Amino acid sequence: MGVFEKIFKRPRLQKQVDGYFQMLDGYTPIFTDYDGGIYEMELTRSCIHTFANHCSKLLPAVSGPDNRGIQQMLDGKPNPYMTAAQFVYKVATIYDAKNTCFIVPILDEFDRLTGYYPVNPQQTEILDVGGEAWLRYTFRNGKKAAIELARCGWVSKYLYNNDIIGESNHALHPTLQLLATQNQGIMEGIKNSASIRFMATVANLAKKEDMKKERKQWVADNLGPDAGGLALFPSTYTNAQQIQSHANIVDSEQMKIIETRVLNYFGSNEDVLQNKTVGDAWSAYYEGKIEPFALQLSLAMTCMTFNQNERKRGNAIVWSANRLQYMSNNEKLQVSSQLFDRGVLSLNMIMDIWNLPHVDDGDKRYIRKEYTEISQLDQVAALQEELTAAQNQLNATKKPPDDPEKEEDDDPERQDQTEE
């Protein structure tokens, strides 16, 4: 039993197919994988990998009553073959490379959810089965499987003609062709510039066969492995000179323009690809690229996991990241010191920012005592005045301590005895 049989344990499409499910705009809901090599180009793969690599650090959080153990499933292994990080990485890779990624549920023999699996089929069709939309996958090995659309989740971008499946990457193909031509030109230019070529005039040879024979003999004698690096010309050769080859490749400015077009298409930049982004630069990349994907993934998995009543009770799956970890050390220090003593962050939250382990009682929050709510400033001032007045009154009514020497002087009998 392979992966296919374990995910699609039983054939689910046993009803009469009534054709393709009609979309609102009449678009035929068929998605065919185009083998245009978008993942085979160095720059495009770097963009896709960087995006998927950062997305793999997203953390799942299940809100509401979790009676089915969804949190434990997502924290560990969403399916028998992937960890949580690998699962999100695969979803993000398919999403960025093909603009659409479907997530199918893994069901047991009792039709209960036991996991999630991102599928990468060659063709996806949305069929009409008794008025209900079904997804049918055709994989590269020829196997097919089908499941109800309502039980699946999907993330998409470039939604235009289809309400579910994103547009293809045909808009990027001219740029990919330029990249391919540029790489081929560089290789051919290096080959041509590295080759040694000569031209000369040969006398007393009129037949083509004799000229070919003479050329081969000269190459074998002067350019072969035993030539010794010295080219010798007999007296039959005149006007002998070397042909200088110059590599004609794309200049740096044109290469920069082509690379920028690819980076713009994927919403990335050189600093992100080279892991140089921190602080505001990382926040911009997160908010523009990763956060929209995390939002789509959260909603897709929430809708495919919980029914409407469960969602009303607060059940949801949320994928998020701690963006504070990507600040510079000075920014981390400022955030930690400013938000800790105001009760915004706990000690363990500060430890998360610095990638340190949690400590005991680290979930407590602390606040400085001199802080007061603005609306209570007058009350605090009045209370302070009352406390001051009460302290002054207590000091005024307090009896001074008795002086033993003064008591002895005031005693008449003791004075008489002293005089005598």
C-alpha cells in the first residue's frame, strides 16, 4: 500500500457524474499543471523556497473546544509523512509555484478526520455529482481520486477567471525565456572564448580533401594532448594568425532588470533571498507576502475542519508567527524594556523574543505602581491630600514622650531632700 492508497483509502466517487460543475462566469473548472519549468529556474526556485521556508515557521493555534485533538495533530504530524513544518512548507511551495494548492482530509474507516495532506496533482477537475461539487485529481502516475469540494481546503492567488483556481504563470514566461537565453548565452560565450582558433593561407593545395586532411593533421600536431603548448607553422602556411574570440553576454544592467522582474512577480527582494532582513524590512515582507498566505490557510483549514455550528462557538485554526523575533537586538531590547513593566508582555513572552527557554512563573505580568488611569487622576490627587492631612493631624495630636529627668525635678519631696 502506497501513499495514494493511505490518503484515499476508498473510492468516494460512486455516483453519476453530471459533467463539470458550472461556475458563475461559465469558466470550465479544469486546472492542468503546466510543465514550464518555473521551479527549475535558479532565481524562481530561490524565491519560492525562501517564501516556503519562512512559512514553515508559522505556528498553529486551535481556539474553542478541541474535542478531536486537532491542536495535537497540527503540532506533531498533520499526516503520517510530514511534520507540521514540512506540511506548511509543501502547501506554500505548491501555492507559490502553481498559484493554487488543495488540502484534502485524511479520513479513517468511520469517516472521521485524522489528518491533512497537500496534493500536487497534474490535473484537477471540479465535477457536478448530483448537484454537488466534487474534486477529481489526476496524478502523474495516472491514478485518480475524488472527494467532495466542501471537505477540502484550498489557498489561491491571481483569482480572475475562476472563483477557486488561480491563473497560470504564463505572464512570467517571457521573463523566464530571457533568463534561459541569458544563461545559455553565458555558457556559449565562455566556451567560445576558451577555444583556440587560427587561420592561415596554404599554398599548393587545390583539392578540398587535401585541405581537410592538412587541417586535421595540423590540429592533431599542435592542439592535441601531446602538443606541448607550442603551435608550429611550416613554410607552406602564410599569413597565420590567431582568431580572437570575445564573449557577447548580457550586461549587468540588463541582467538586473530581468532579475527585478522575477522578484517583483514573486513579491521578494535580494535581502530576503540572502536572509538579510530584520526589523521593519522583515515586517514589510511578512505583511505583504506571508501574512496573506497565513490568513488564507487559517480560513481554509478552519472551514474544512469545523462545521458552521462549531465555528459559531469559536472553533478556528490560526497560523501565525512571532514577528518580534526578527527585530534587531536594539529593537528587541527596547520592546522588552518598554512593554514588560507596563504589563503588556509577560516574562515568558520576553524569553520568546530572545529565543530563550521559558522560566517558572514566567506567565505573570508586572506593572509599575506609579501608573494611574487618566480618568482617575483627580481621585488620586484628592486621596493623596486626604492622606497628607490625616498624617499631619496624627502628628499634632500625638503626645510627646515623657522625660525622666524632668519628672524628678518636678517632684516636691525629691526637691526637699535634695536641699537638705
